Amino acid sequence: MGIWNDPRTVLTLDAGGTNFVFGAMRGGEEILDALTLPSHGHDLEKCLATLVQGFEEIRSRLTESPCAISFAFPGPADYPAGIIGDLANLPAFRGGVALGPMLEERFGIPTFINNDGDLFTYGEAIAGFLPEVNDALAEAGSPKRFRNLFGATFGTGFGGGLVHDGQLFLGDNAAAGEIWAIRNKLDRTFTAEEGVSIRAVRRVYATRAGLSLEEAPDPREIFEIAQGQRPGCIEAARAAFRRMGEVAGDALACAATLVDGLLVIGGGLSGAAPLLLPALVGELNGLLESPAGARFPRLEVRAFNLEDPIERREFFQAEVRQIPVPGSSRTVPYDPLKRIGVGVSRLGTSRATAIGAYAFALAQLDRS
């Protein structure tokens, strides 16, 4: 049946450090106007009361009973158990808060909590980037199909998630896909997140433009400066996004080595893809050296920027050959080019995350 025809309703939440945005989904679509309430992240009692208030209000607007609650919440957390750990943006959560069990007891329905990077990737695997690429491959006559997707979110932080063969891969400690913690290529004592985040873009721009960090504009303004649409230091603006692309590309190369699948990016900073992706894909296709000085590709696969018309055309126009089967008159199609594609969210980060949350809840209910 798929999520698009599923009659079940799931309560959802977009949890931010400032606001909580509550909603409900049925058949993969939002069915109510969103309800926004302040998160009260510094006061645990008020924060939890807000969560109950928001879900109660949304439930009261429905004509049917919801079957589950499902949403993304910041980590660290034991997501399967629904226990939230020490959060930076919501400091009231310290020492472990059993949020999932609390909501289950209050509302009497299963509650599923996941990382936003996981649910973003799940949504893009179900209804966004992954099926779009596979449909285009089929239309091009290629036998190639992708089953693996690694998603990365560029914004306040650097998040990640992995879907394999239609299943969200969480890991044994619900910590799979935590790409933010990979070592930063350009500043080896830092994490990759310190090179792939809003603060990283502002910091590089400030340094190159001779400003204090407090004087640095926000990334949207820096992007406009880089595009010549706003006054400022163009070289510094372009360097800020180029360096971010390089650090992200190095981290994603580590992921691609293990995952061997498509890569999709989302988050607020993905809007700067025209400046980010050339450096990011260039890093994926970079070279390494042996002790003897021989140079070889970093990845066994070739990465293509699917937002670039030329690279996209080359990616889909594979040279499929018919290979004879020894001892038989039969032939089989063969595509000798090992390749992966890199592109931007097709759904938008918020919608992809919401679809991922909805689909995850339904899958867990069906499995149980």
C-alpha cells in the first residue's frame, strides 16, 4: 500500500532550540495547520508541559485517533528507549530524561524518537532523492539501481543518517551516521562539524575579511556576497563555502568508502550548493599517494555532482554493454562504471524529516 495511501494518522513534532512545531500526518501529508509553541529549553518542567500541551492540542483537532507519535529530537539520546541525554540547545535535559515513555503513558500510543539526520535520510530514501535517481536510471536504460543512501544535514551542526535497502540503519547504540565527529581535514584537532556548520562559515568569512566574529554576517548574506548580490569581501565569502565543501567532502568520502551509495545533502546551508558542491565532489574524487609516490583515486567509485547538468548527463548515460555468458548463447547487461551521485534534497529538509518520521512509525507498528 505504501505511506501515500495509508489511512493511519501520526502526531509529529519539529523540535528546535527556540520553538516546538506540532503537526499531524496521514498518507504522507500534513493534515492540519502547524502549532508553534516556545520550547522553554532552560526549564525542564515547562518544556515537558509544552510537549504535552502541543500534542494534546493537535489531537483535539483530529476527527480520528492517532496511532503513534513520531518525531526527531536532538541528541545525544538512547533513541530506541526514548531517553534524551545532555542537549546543548535544550539545557534543561540533563542526566537523561525518559521523554518517549512519558509521552506513551500520557497519550496511550507508541512514541518513536529519532535523530533528525536519520529521519531526513529516511524521507529522501522513500520519496525524494533515491527514487528520483533510480527512476532516471531506468528511463536511461541502465541496469544500475541504488539501495543505499547517506544523508547529511548542513546547518547549526553537521548531521548524518544511513538507509540500507529501505531500512533505517541506527547502529547498536543508536549512534550510526554521526558524521559530525569525523576528524576535520583542515583543523585536525577539531571535529568536522567545526568546518561544516553555520559558525564555521561565519568564522572563516570573519577571518578572511578582517572582521571580528561578532561582525560576521549570517551565511545567507555571505552567500549573497559570494554571488555579487551584496557588498562585502567576495574572496572571503567564496573561501568560506569552499572550505566548508572541502571539509564536508573529506568526511563524506569516509562515509562513501563504507556505505557505497548515493549522497544527499540538506539543511539550511544546502542552499549554497552551487558554491559547496564543486569542492565537495572534488574532494570525493581526490587522489591519495602510496609510500612509493604512486597516485590513485581516493574512492573506488567515481562521484558525480547531480546538480551540474554536464555531470548529471554523464552519470545517467552509462555505457551499458552486453556481455556473453561463457558456454551459452545468452548475454547479460554490464555497466562497468562504478559511480555514486551527490545531490541536494528533493523534498526540502523539513518535509523529508516529517515523511521519515511518519514512515518510521508505520514501519515499526507493522513490524510489531
